[in-house]
Amino acid sequence: MIGGVAWETLGELTLRHLYLAGVPLLLGLLVSLPLGWLAARSRWLQTPVVAGTSLLYTIPSLALFIMLPLILGTRILDDANVLVAMTLYTVALLTRTVADGFGSVPGHVRQAATAMGYGELRRVVSVDLPLAVPVITAGLRVAAVSNVSIVSIAALIGVSQLGMLFTDGFNRNAMGPIVVGVLACVVLAVTLDAAIAGLSKVLTPWLRSGAGA
Amino acid sequence: MIGQTFQWLLDPANWTGQGGILAQSLAHLRYSFLALLAAAAVAVPIGLWVGHTGRLRWLAVNLTGAFRAIPSLGVLFIAVLLLLPRLRGEWAYEAPALIVLVLLAIPPILSGTYAGVQATDPAARDAARGMGMTGAQVLRQVEVPGALPLIMSGLRSAMLQIIGTATIAAIVGLGGLGRFLIDGQASRDYAMMAGGSIAVAALALLVDQVLALVQRAAVSPGLRHASAG
């Protein structure tokens, strides 16, 4: 027991929280990569794509959780609503960063790759994308931290995760579970953040050589 | 479900009167702008000072990131449990929620202001000093105008945060459009929940677009030219 919460419950809720915040992170990345690439590639697509996706971020999360059943035909308690909402928020945050990331690839590097006989797709995957990794993962870290915080609001519509400790503690007038829930959310966010930062380092060994540059 | 939601939204009885969509929208706007003003009154001067002097820079850089990790719903409940027994009168329920709205809005404004001042062209700052301007003059005539676009974008993200948190603050008794979401759930009235959600999303979009226009107007014509080139 910690703060009136059983360790087992805490573990279960944390795993649920990780699932609801983490899966959308991957899905959102998969959607933002082509969108951001399109935005970086063509000037006239940039404004509508970037502005359109960041518009999603203005919708308050509780409202989005409740509206999605209208569009998806799901029931209000379904995980799908939260997963889709968090994916949309991830796309909203990431598309601009992915576009910035692709935009940060120096033109001469791209020309060199083309001159070496790289086709468009092969160049994007094996030259542009690796070079854009530091910028993209920076955006991914912001999205991860913000997802963890937003998911907890789904407790208000009854979707179980760490946020349930908030509503549970509040209903019983008990501070313990709320504080435990807040701390668990922060620890989860910091852990995800550190994991993505670590992954970024592994994916960009050339940045570690330090004096080589 | 869609049909019932639109029926709810189109029913004039839900728009007018006390507790109607119009009254709750106004209440939502009032709380939000009040919180934004209070947060800006704290965050803008600190951000200007940090940007101008370069002191406490680590604070401004780390604050937004750290605050983003803190779940607003949890903070809201903690504030209510802590403050409610100590407060009396009609503000007892609103005060804790308003305090949380202000607290959560400070980091984005502070870091936007700081980043804006920092991003001022060093050549412009040196030229101003070379012309004999004092530190305060440099701040007022060079750094603040240069920082305005980023200050405004800080205010915009703070406002989105506030509108969203004000929505969930209905659970602790705050008025505003969040009432339809929370009351609708309590009475198992999905049309009311969904209709209120659409209203709050529309309000957030509208406010953000208005602030975007202000942001565009805030950029000095000289800087607009420079950034276009």
C-alpha cells in the first residue's frame, strides 16, 4: 500500500496509462511522417497541412473524448475514443516538427544522395529521415509528456488509468490517492521522455563523436 | 446519436436563459480571460526580466517542460481539497479552480516571453546600446517589440490550456460550458454532453483564431519583412 493505494492497483493503472498514452504516440508518428514530409516538400501544402493539424490541438481533451463516439460510432467507455483522441493530439504536435526535421536536412546532402543514384523514396528513408531524427524525437518527447498528462482526464468519462486515482480520491475526500496518481503520472512522463531521448542517441551515433565535427 | 446531439444544439431553449449555452459561453470566456490576465501579469514581467538579464535562464527553459508533465485534473482536485475547507462564501468553489487555471497558464507565457526576448537580433540590441539607449530603453523599444510574436504565441497556448482546464473544472463546480459535459454525464444525457463538447470546441477554436489575428497584428512591419526574406 502507498497513500491508500494497493501496489497491484497502481501497477495495473500505470500499465493501462502507458498503453493509452504510448500506442497513440506510435500511431501518431506513423501518420505524421508522411504528412510532415509532404509539408516540407511542397510549399503550397505546408500551410494547410501544418495549420490544419495544429487546429486539432485547440479542441479541449474532454470535449474530444466525448465527441469521438459521434464520429466513430463507438460507445463512450471504449478505449478507442481515448486512443484516437491521443493519436490526433500526437499528430497535431508532431506534423510541424516532422516538417521542420525534413526541412533541416541540408540541400547539398540531398543533392549528393541524388547524384549517387538514390531514388526519391530510398533517399527519404535512408538519408533524410535519419538526419531528421533529432528534431523529430524532440517533438516526440513533447508529445509523450503531454499525452501522459492528457490521458488522465479520461477518468472523468470512466476510462480506467492513473486518472482514476484522482476521481477516486476526490470522491472519498482522500488526498493520498490523488498525490500518488500525480506522482505516478510525472514518473511515467519522465520515464517515457528519457526513453525517447535514449532512443534518439542510439539512432544518431554520428552526433556522439563530439570533436569529430 | 448524431441526430439527437444536433437536435439538442438546435433547440433554442438550450441556448437562452440562465445556464443556457450563451450564458455558459460568456462565463467560460470570463473565467478564461480573467485567468489569462492574471497569469500574464505574473509571467510577462518575469519573462522579460529573465530574457533581458539572462539570469535564472534554466528556470524559464525547464519550467514549461516540467509543467507539461503535471496532470491538470490531479492538481485541480488537490487544490480543491486543500483550499475548500479554508474558504467561505460564493467564491469558495470557484477560487481553487481559478488558482489552478492561473498556475497552469504561467509557464507557457513565461517561456514564450523569455524566448522572444532571447530571439531578438543581437545586432539590433548592440545597435540600440551603441546609440546610447539605457537598459530599460533597449527592453522597451527593441526587445519587447521583437518579442511580441513569441509572447503572443505563449499567450495563445496558455489560453488553450486555460479553456481546456476550465472545461474539466466543471467537475469541481466551476460554471462554463464544461457544465454540459459533466451534468450531461451525471444525468446520462449523451446529447447534452456531445452538444456541450461541440460548443466548447467551437469556443476554443474561435478564441484561438482571434488571438492568432492579434498575433499577426503584433508583429512590427519591419520584422514581418525581415522574417519573410
